[in-house]
Amino acid sequence: MSNVAEAIAKLTKVFAEQPEKARTKNAPATAVFQDGLKVQVTGPAGEKVLTDMPPPMGGTGSGPNPGWLLRAALASCNATVIAMRAAKLGVRLRVLEVTVESESDNRGLLGLDEGVSAGLRNLRTKVRIGAEGATPAQLREIVTWSEAHSPVGCTIGQALSPTTDVEIV
């Protein structure tokens, strides 16, 4: 049994016996304006990501834009959940590639037309997957299961109404 499968088995047992242990407060991400349109995002353990917008938007393109990070978060989360599910089922993946695409209308971002949303649309996830000894139906089931259990995917799909607290300094 793989380390992933063993870890999942242990956590499953703990959470089944003590469901309250499954609930956690997620680590915050703090974005700090740097210069131009550069923003550095940090986490509590020293994680860092620098975002920037492309030159046509006034940035320098020195880092990924926030929309790309959203797609990256969805792609990596889905890939992780697929890998976890495969490990739990004893399926040895030989290929796993998750690509997330979207479209946008920058008039929404720039406020040029209040009828145009700044949000991403036509979000599409493409999965390339292969495993030794697994049928196509088994692999499709793993992917389908992962879509229903991906924290990032579920969050995007639930269309949350997040709250914002503003502190003026």
C-alpha cells in the first residue's frame, strides 16, 4: 500500500470516529501591494507567490495574473484529489494531467460596461489519465468522484457569497 493510501486510511478512521477533527480552519493568504500591479501573497509558513498583470493592463508580466492562479488552483486540486482517490483504490497512475481553461471579457475588469461580468466564464477542465490494469470506466469514475470532492472545485461550483471586512488606515 502506498504512503498516500496509508495516510488516507488513517485519517478516514480518525474522522469516522471523531468527525469534529475533520473540521479545520484553513491557512490564510495575505496579499500585499508591491508596486505597479505587482502583489505578493504570503502564507503563514513562508509560502510566497508574486502576481502581476500583463503589460497591456499596465503590469510588467513579472508573475502570473490572479485569474491564472485560480485556474492553477483548480487544476492542481483536481489532480491531487484524483491521485488520492486512485491511491485509495489501489490504482497506479502512469499519466495524470489536468488542464483548466476559461474565457473572460476584460471590459468587466476595467468597468467599461456594467452589464459585463469581470468573472471567468466557460470554465473547462480537461483530464488526461492512464493507469496500468484500470479500465476506462474505472478511470472515468475516479475523475467523476474527484469532481465532487475537490475543495477548490466545490468552492467554485457553490458560488459562495464571501464577506469582506475593510480596515481603513
